[in-house]
Amino acid sequence: MFTLSKNDLSILAKGAALLGSGGGGNPKILLDLVHYQMSIHGDTVIIGNDELPDNCLIVPVAFVGAPLISMEKIPNTKIFDTLYKNIKKDFPDQQIVLMPAEIGGCNALTPFMLASKYGLPVLDADLIGRAFPKINMCKPAILNCKADPTYLTDLHGNAVTLHPKELHSLEKMVRDIVIRFSSTAVIATFILMRDQTDKVISGSISRSLELGRGLLPLKTIQLARGYINDICHQLAGGFLTGHVEVKTTDKNIKIYFQNEFLLAKSENKTIASSPDIIAIIDAKSGIVITTESLQFGIDVILLKIPAPDFWLSPEALLTVHPNVFNLE
């Protein structure tokens, strides 16, 4: 157990931006708002799996949709308050423990929009250990857990509760609703009980804080340094898709993305691919560049960070291999 204060948020956000692999939304979308919330309501307690209350409900929370739209539509507290009240209405007798559904990008900050205000603890874990574009690309989905119920709310306070009977239908159901919610919403899905912590990626918040302090994993590789000389992106099916090209002194590297950077190639040779965490960093400022923040001419460093071990299993790789996305 440890306490997260408003002064830790920028460190958490920096580490989460790296784990986002370019996706999960730019942390600056929520950073100021969460800082303001914690300034009013105080610090948040972060707990481990063995510190969970007996009668608790673990609620993973995240933004879902196109990160570019989240940059244009400023988040508010209503979208989170509506989500929490709907969950509490359905589970009045259980203690809510929050958790980021994905630790990558802006989504690392989502539980803190509620935790400080309502005095709720946050579990040091998430469902992915990085960011991925689709809802079924998380540990509980790979392990065939139920996603019933799933809650969605939008910036205006509109809300939908889904009761999917089959996991393969969840992605389409959510994506259709999110598009009608102007391509951005907050979701709570794969809600878990205390005895289901084997379905989460443990230590995600701690790992994000370590990365934010500059403690990169030993297997991190600097792939290249160059400048951005080509960007192609579009909104399609509720995703931000496309590619960015980084020109170095002797080669061009093309990085393909669907919300997240998922494949990097040089001269038709793959140099990094999902589930690797691919990060583009502004070489001068050290700021992590997300897919919706790409700009021509920036001097950048391209990193490959190892993914959590769970994603290296054959079963998990089938779900997040670059071929799944039809990126090229």
C-alpha cells in the first residue's frame, strides 16, 4: 500500500505515455483535471492484490474511442460521475475498488477522476500492461472472462449498460455505441471480484511510476534517431489509423498505428512489432509523442520497450499480432 499525491501525477503520466505505445490518449487530456480534483479532495491510496477488501468489486475504467477526438472534446467530471453512480446503483452493497483498464496513456489517470472524490482505493494493476486498440485485447478476454455488465457514458451524461453474452460481440457493440457518442466515451468493463486477481496485470501503476522516473527496463532498445518526414492518418471505425515515417541518416523507418504504434519496418524488415511497446520521443524535450500528436520535422528517438510477459504466450500473441490489424 502507498499513497499517490497530486505531485506524483506528472511522473505517472510520463511513464504511462511510454506504456501507451503512442495510444491510450495523450495524458495531458486528463492531467490538469485530475490534478485539480486531487487538490480539492486529497490523495489516493494505492493497494496491492493482497490488500483488497473481502466484499469488493474491482472496476477497471478507461476512455474508449479515437484519441484525436478526446483531444478536441475536453473531458469533464460528469462523464465519470455518471459511470460511478450507475455501477453503484447495480452493486449497492459492495465496496468499489478502481483500477485503470489500461495503464498506457491517458487511461492510467482515469480511475483518479473518481478515487479522490469518492474516497475509493485504486488497485496497483490493469488489464493490459500497456495500451491496445481493441477491448478484447486484454488479459481477462484472453482468459475468457465475462464482460457482463459493461458500462459506457459520454461527455453529456448519456449512459448505456451492456450485457454481452459472448466476448466476440463486445468489441462491435461498444464500438458502435462509441461512434454514436462522437467517438469518445468512458467504459467500465471486465468488472472482477476479489478472487479474480489472476486476471489482471499486477504492479502496473508502480511500473508506470518507475518509467516516469527514468527507470527503463533492461531490455529497452533504442531503434533509431531521426526526424518525422511523413504522416498519414485518418479516422476509421472509431480508430485513428495510419503511419508515420522517421528518416535517419541512412534509412527510413515506417511505423504503422491503429491508435497505438503496432509495427515498425525498415527496408521491408520488421524491427519492432506488437506486443512490443513502440515509443516515439521528442529528442529535445523528452516528451513522449502519441499518435494524435505527430508533427512534421520533429527530431525523435524511437524506442522498443518489452511488453509484460503475459503477451508472449502463444494464445495471447494470436490476439495482438500485427497481422490481426491489417496495418499495411
